[in-house]
Amino acid sequence: MTYMRTASAKVGAALGAAALVAAAGMVSPATAGAQDGQQVRYTVSSAGAYEFELFYLTAQPPSMEAFNADAYAYAKREKVTITPGAPWVFEATFEDPQWAILTASSTARGGQAAPGAHCDIAVNNEVLVNHDDPHNVRCQLGQW
């Protein structure tokens, strides 16, 4: 029992010290900035060299109505060539990462194998959704 009380006392002391630092306003700017949003990372990869048309949210809209009124104020559409071992990656900060959405579309070409597309969305370095398909992939979180 003595061991458990000692461990509990140490944990309590550490938590108390952390609370005092925070209460005194001694939180570093880096820590405060991390609370302003969450890091969203989109990734698209391909088993073969292929051109994809991507659509993805670059900034969080204030509402679905704002997005519907002017989608390209918050999203981007672009064509990129993706090769094996060189994925396309884009990072943004969203207050609510549930707005994240990414689509990657390719077309079949005669005599060329399907690209074997893969997408994923990670929030704060944790992959929350992924999708594999021969040609077209869509990864999205809860707002869609």
C-alpha cells in the first residue's frame, strides 16, 4: 500500500504543478497555438505513375451554406501526377477536422494497368480514414 500512496502522491504533485504553471499564464506560445486547431494531413498514393484530378478542402468554411455559396474559397481542384513511392501530401489546420474531404480520380488508358489508388486523412498524425480503389478514391470525415 505504501508504494501505491507514494506513486499517487507523485502524480498528484505533478498535476498540481502543471495546474499552477497554466494558472500563472506560463503556457508557451507553441502550446497555446496547438489548441487553435488540429493538423489535417491528406495523402494520395498510387501503385503506378498516373495523373489524378484531386479535390480537397484547404480551409474550413464557417458553415455548409458558406461552402455551397463559394466552394473554391475553401477547396482546391488540381491535376497531379503521382508515382510509386512519391505520394502527394497536403497539410492544413482545421478547428474542426470533421470538415476534411479528399477525392482523387483517374481514368483508364488503353493498355495501361489501373493505378491502384489509395487515400487517407490523418488528424494530428492519426489516420482516421483511408480508401483503396483501382482508379478513384474518396476519403472524408463526418461533415460530409
